Amino acid sequence: MLEQKNFPPLDVAYMSQALSLAQKGRFSTRPNPAVGCVLVKEGNVVGTGWHRKAGQPHAERYALMEAGEQAAGSVAYVTLEPCSHHGRTSPCANALIEGGVKKVYIAMLDPNPLVAGKGVQALEQAGIGVSVGLLEKQARILNKGFIRRMEQGLPYVFLKIASSLDGRIAMANGESQWITGKESRIEVHKLRAQCGAIVTGIGTVLADDPSLTVRLSEKIRLEMNLDGTSSSGSQPLRVVLDPMLQMPSKAKMLQLEGRTLVITSSITLRHQRERVAKFRELNCDVIGVSCQANRLDLPSVLQYLAKEAHINTVMVESGAMVAGAFLEEGLVDELHAFIAPCLLGDKAKPMFHLPNIHSMADKCQLTMDSVEVLGGDIRLILKPIIKKAKRL
């Protein structure tokens, strides 16, 4: 039987160490979860490990390799239930059994249906003691995108906005570089690196021709455990919401490393097959979803990203129309607002287009999660309080 109890301080300390190790992989493991493992024997840490990248050994195997013969009779602290199925690597539950581990503390069960308790079952059948729930809340926060995809078939959604103090994101003519300072822009790139996809609207592409890539110094990339200066394979999927397929074939993002996905209406997809074929020659895939009044069905977009592209976390970087649509439909999990101490005036472009707010009763209510000073700017992380049923 699984143990559920209050845990001694030493056990909490070892699991905290495992969570710290897991944090090292939060920018590099997608679509896999970030996982850490600590092996303890007779009060000493004999092995540690963390999952670095999909396709590479999991945290448990790194810890077992470091521990060597010392693994026999040790206690393992793992932030996520050890896998029990053959994927790109062999099952970690089997590795712990073969390593002679006598007990395993697991922060949380794996929501992946391929595992979902089977790892615990394999360990228990081998006579290994199992305890689940140690620092579970922290473990769930660490892998909130992976959990959302596995439990609900949707990615976790960040909405990023950079604005002036009076809530403006660009001048009336579209000029917007730069409202916020260098420190804020670095944090935006770090947030991009954390996400499997960046979503924008065709209006932003036509107005700004953005790159939507992660651009960080070698020093920062190494601190984040990314592969030095190389961006190959680490760039998020670029997603353009484009109902009428207006995407320019010479758009900057189509010339850069990484993949681009254009999502158009199902009707447009059927009627512009030649144009779609040309985009696919540019390593730009095109898919269609339902569309009403020139507005793509956003839940369908997110479901596609989760199911077909295995995206855990999405970052929306867009103009007021797309940003407002995501908020209106209750699809935003976190709003990251980077606010600069400047005023752009009432003729400048607003943060959100929210045409259905007519009274105080209609307001979009948010709760404050954190406040941070970045150079001369402020970063607010907020969460919508009320989400519509469509979100569920």
C-alpha cells in the first residue's frame, strides 16, 4: 500500500534536493517532464541525477550510474513516478529494481497514462517500499505544463505583454522598439525558452515581421543548461494564427532555424492547396481548424498543439486582438506583464481588445502572483480568477 503521512525533515531535505536538480532541466527536456533523483545510503548522498533532454537517460539512471555499487540498499527520492514503459529509453522502475534500491520516495504520480501508477506497482511487486506525496505541490508546479497536457489534453498558456505605464504596446504607426529595457527583454527570451511553442497572430507578423526565436548570450544559455550558443533543436515551435492565409512567403521566421506552423481556417486550407504546398516546401506546415467571423477556434488550436505537437507550454506574444481573444475565452493560465515607466498616450495601441466588457460586472478579474523589478521595469505575473467552461 502507498504510504500517506507527514514526512520527517531529512526526507523533505532530500526531496528538496531532487527538486532543485529537476529545475536544471526545465528549459531543455520538452516534451518530457523535468525530473530529479537523489540516492541516499546510511545518511549519505551516494548518487544524484536529473533529466537533461528527451532521448537521453532519465534522472534515476544518472543517479544510479553515479552511485555504482553504493546504490544497493539505498533510498531513492524521485520527483516524478519512475516510468514503467519502453519509450526512447528503458523503464526507470526496472533500473531502480536492478540497482537494489530498498525504498523509493516519490513526489507525485506520473499523469501519463502509459505510467499512471504502473511504476509504483512494479516497484512494490519487487518488494521495494514506496511512499508517494512528499513535496507533491512543488513537484506539480515544476511540471505544470506536462501535467496539463496529460490530464486535460491542453498546454499551459502564458500570455506575455510588454507595455507602457498607461497600458500601450505600440505607437499608432506600429513603432514599438523598445518600450521595455534590456533586463525585461532577457526575461522574455528565458520565458520563450521554457515554452514548446510561441503563438502570435498574422497581424503581428504583417506589422512587425518578428523572429519569435530564443536569443540569449552563451553565458546565459549555459546557466540555463541549454547547448551553448547553438539554437538548433532548442527553438520553440512558431505558431501563426492566420485565418485567411496571408502569411508572407518571405517572412523572417521562415528563414530561421526551427519550425513554423501556420494555422488557418479549414475552408481556406481546402481552397488554397497550391499556396499551402509552397509553404510546406519552406519547412512551414499549414493546418486548418474551424473558424467563425474570421476568428479561429482557439481551443481547437491548443488541443492540436497538445495532441499532435506534444506541446506542454505555450507562450502567446501578440497584439491586442489575439491577446484579448485568449483572455475572453478563458484560455490564459498566467499573464506576464512587463511594464515600463513611460507613457505613450491615448492614440497608441492598447494591450487588449476586449469588446464584450460593458460594465464593472463584466471585468476580467486577475489575482497577483508575483511582482519583480527588472532594471527600470516591473514584471507582474497574474492569474485570471474566473475561467469560462470552455477552458475545461
